[in-house]
Amino acid sequence: MSVKQTPVLDHLLAAGKHIWDKYCDHPFVDGIGSGKLDKERFQFYMVQDYLYLLQYTKVFAMGIIKSDSERMMQQFAISVDAFLNGELDTHRAYMKRLGITIEEVENTPTALANSTYTSYMLNVAQIYGLPELIVSILSCAWTYEMIADTLLERYPDAADHEFYGQWIRTYTGKDFKNTNVQIIAMTEELCADAFKNPAHLERLTDVFVKCCRLEMGFWDMAWDMAL
């Protein structure tokens, strides 16, 4: 992890640990690290993840709308840029290698597991406040860093793989880690009073755990290539 653990993070991580522990043993995830993942499955995943990230970024945009301070608006705006013009660059590069156009991506149906996940986050962002919004965002960003770091430990040459290496380098890279540092700092700030209100803490925990479960469902979707 790229930041020091603090009470809110410890609580959320403990609540989702039983799910997190399964991510890196998922055949799709492990296949990226080993380099043995079938490219057809990866292509399906990249297209769906591109569609996912467009919706994911909208959750950050909702954060701009709901923010009461210019400083917080700027932090959400920085994250919007990081995903639209940072992480998605990796997807665009892979699509170029795979011969997929953006038009083809835009005309691809969104898988049920994908739309279920993004609809849940957008619903949370619309109904609740910034603490719930940022917690719904946290699961995806935080787990990708953990997954990539774990795969690199498991497969030390993974970052040099001729095809999957770029994926590993993106999520173990400085830019992605810096984005996570900011998201985690925002989580700490926005959820600072969570322990003062047990009902609020329970709701935040429920949002986080549901997003962890939906994240696992996304990996299942990618492996099964299920629309």
C-alpha cells in the first residue's frame, strides 16, 4: 500500500478482507501476472473496463457537484483528469494493439455485471453525501494497486511481459499510486467523523463491502466473457 493505514481505512479493509483475499487467486487476475491469460478474454475485459471507467469518472464528477469548497472540487477534478487522461491511456494503447476502435467500444453492449456495478456507485453518489461517494470510489482504485503489487511480487518479471507488462506497470506506477494517495486522503478527511455515528459507519461499511463484491463480479464477468 502507498499510504499509512489509519482507523477508517483499517475498518474498511478489515470489512472487505474476506473478498480482497480472493482477488489475486482469481484465474483472470493471476493470468495477467503469469502472462498466460487468453488474449480474447483480456480484450473483452479491456472494452468493458473502458466503458466502466467512463461511468466511474462520472462518480468523481458528482463529487465536484456536491463539494462545498473549491479545494475539494479541485481534488475531485484532478481525479477526473487522472482517469480520463491517465488510466484510460493504457486502455487506448491496448485497443490500438488489439485493433479496436473507440467507435467499436462505444457500440459494444455494457455487460450486466458492469452496469450493475456502475449504477450502484452512481446511485450512492446521487442519494448520499460525499463520505459515501468517496467510499464507493475507493474499492476499485485501492484494490487495483493491491492486485498489481501482489502480482509483481508473485511474478517478478510480470512488468516486462511483452503484452501484459503495460497493465502491471500502469497499476504499480507512480502516477496511479499518487492518485490513490489523494483518494485515500480524501476518504480520511470526508469520513473523519464516521466513528462518532455508528449508523453512518455501518452505511459506509456496507457501501464499501458491496463495491468489493461487485469488483469480484467484474473479474468473474471478464473470465466468463459474460454480457
